[in-house]
Amino acid sequence: MDKLIKSERLYLRPSTFEDCKLFELWESQPYIREFFSMNDWRDYKEIVTEFVIRQQDATHMQFTIVINDTDEPIGRVQLSRYDKDSDSIDITRIYIGKEEYLRKGYGYESLKVLLKYLFEEIKLERVTLDFYEDNIRAKTLYEKLNFKSEGVMRNAAKKNNAYANLHLMSILSEEYFSTK
């Protein structure tokens, strides 16, 4: 499965324990933390603990976003709540962690190839995600990929001891295939 999820410029590979050092570096960046429920005191130990627990849970998947030509890791994807009975999954976290790769379409391409994998290979019916209400870039990206709004989850996230609302979106298989 090394390069199973592949697009023109990048591929998603299963994350490894060694990637946790990259996750620590990336997740310490203000532009990453701004729109995720990561406390300012999140550290390597917490990242590793979370990684190991998710690796042992069949309802979670973790991928590292990698540039095809150089095999350079540039971002992260976490999926959770995989439900085989309802054919659904949640994109819990997706980001480009290397700042020089921002605003170059890698986030769009990562999400597009991920959706292709989820709908065409795994044969899911529904994919959900959420984001902080004021994250306009995320909202624009998700709408471009045909995600539909489902509403606001009030006080659904907690960061630095403060609650925040999350906007919930989803895409169904028929919506995904209608754009192909």
C-alpha cells in the first residue's frame, strides 16, 4: 500500500512511528494550530500516544502526504469513525505541514485523491469532516470538492480550555460521482 493512494504530484502512504517527529514539528506551527483543536501545550509525547492508540484501532487510518518526485513528506491525514456497517468515515485532520507547499494546490490534490480512494476503492457511502467556523479557506476548499453543509455543532471542540463551534460537512457517494 506504499503508493496505493497516488495522484499526479503526490501520494498518501500509511504514517509510520518515525513520522511523529514531523507531526510534532508541523503541529507546533501557528498556521496549523490555528484551526485545529490542538492545545498550545501539545508535545511529542502526546502526539506519539495518540498515534499508537490510533494505529491499534481499526476505525482509524493515518496517512502521510508525500511528494512523488522527491518522496518528501509534506502533510498529514487522519481518518476516524470508520463504520463498515454504514459505509462511512470522518476526515478528522488533514493539513499541509510544510509552509512552502501552502497555496500550491496540494491540500486540494490530497483531499481529491483521498476521496477517490474512499469512494472508489473502499466503496464508502458517506464521508464527513468538520472545521472551525471562521476557517474560510477550508470551507471554500470543501465546497469546491462538493461537500455539503450539515450545520454547526455548538461547543464541539475544546482548545486551550475554551470551547469552539465546528461546522459539519459531508459528501455522499452520488455527490462524489456526479462531479467525475
